[in-house]
Amino acid sequence: MNSLARQLSRDPNNEENKMMRAKIFLLTIAMAAPAWAIAQTTNTPSMERGKILYQKNMCVACHGTAGNGGERTSGPRLAPNVWPLEAMKTQMRNPRLDMPRYGEKFLSDSDLADIHAWLSTIKAGPKAKDIPLLANL
Ligand code: HEC
């Protein structure tokens, strides 16, 4: 390379260099995209799975079918206003009172994220005063 060419190649405003940088940039994104897409699909919590795991792991026995809380306060209401995932994880691994402990071996972080995703879809029911049958009692 002669000295002029070398100088050109270092010049950030040189059009050819700009073009090359743009191509490298686009190529990098194109190469990273499939890996990113795979990571997204495998890491996205599944609420369908969560609903099943909630039953399978017996959360339902103490916390009710829709996270509405168990009979005679066997387990508190979980939804709506679901605890943040991290707080839920702490409760699973080190329950603060009477709840049985769920170690990683029995309930993985990803299973818990699925349960959390499902609980988060549960909406508050209408207030008694907004249900005609109850409002007119
Ligand atoms: C044997 C009954 C029982 C089972 C089974 C159970 N829990 Fe609990 N859970 C409780 C009780 C009781 C508490 C109140 C705090 C404590 O005792 O540690 C609680 C607290 C919680 C809390 C904190 C909410 C709050 O307001 O205190 C979360 C979140 C939770 N449970 C989620 C789950 C999930 C998810 C499962 C299933 C993987 C599960 N629990 C299984 C009884 C149970």
C-alpha cells in the first residue's frame, strides 16, 4: 500500500471506509440475529406450562385454583398483584414461615418463571357491588 492509500484507509470520512464499516456492521447483526432469536424463544416463560406446573407442584392445594388463596388461609392469595419473580424465588428457596421449601432440584428457576408468567395473567374479578346479583341483595 502506498502512503496515500494508507492515509485514505485511516481517514474516517473516506466514503469507501464508511461503506465498509456499514457492511461489517450489518453483517455482524445478520450473524447475531439467529442466535438471539433462539435465545429469545427458549428463555421466554410459558404461561401454558406455568398453569400445568402450578397444579403438578401442588401450589394449587394451598393457594387455590387461580392463585386466589386457599381454604382457611392454608396459603395466601397470589394473584392479582403477583410478587416480582425474584421475591417469589426467595420464598420458594427459603420460605419465611410454613410453606414447604421448593429446592432447585424440584422446581427449577425456569419452571418458576413459567408459573410466575401464568399467575401474572390472572386479572382481578369484579367487585361484589359491580355484580348485579350481589349488589341487589
Ligand atoms: C403446603 C401449602 C403450600 C404449598 C404446597 C405452596 N405454598 Fe406457597 N405459601 C404457603 C404459605 C402458608 C405461605 C405464607 C408464607 C409462608 O408460610 O412461608 C405461602 C407463601 C407463598 C408466596 C408469598 C406470597 C405471600 O403473600 O406470602 C408465594 C409467591 C408462594 N407461596 C408461591 C407458591 C408456589 C408457586 C407454590 C408451588 C410451587 C407454592 N407456593 C406451594 C403455602 C403453600
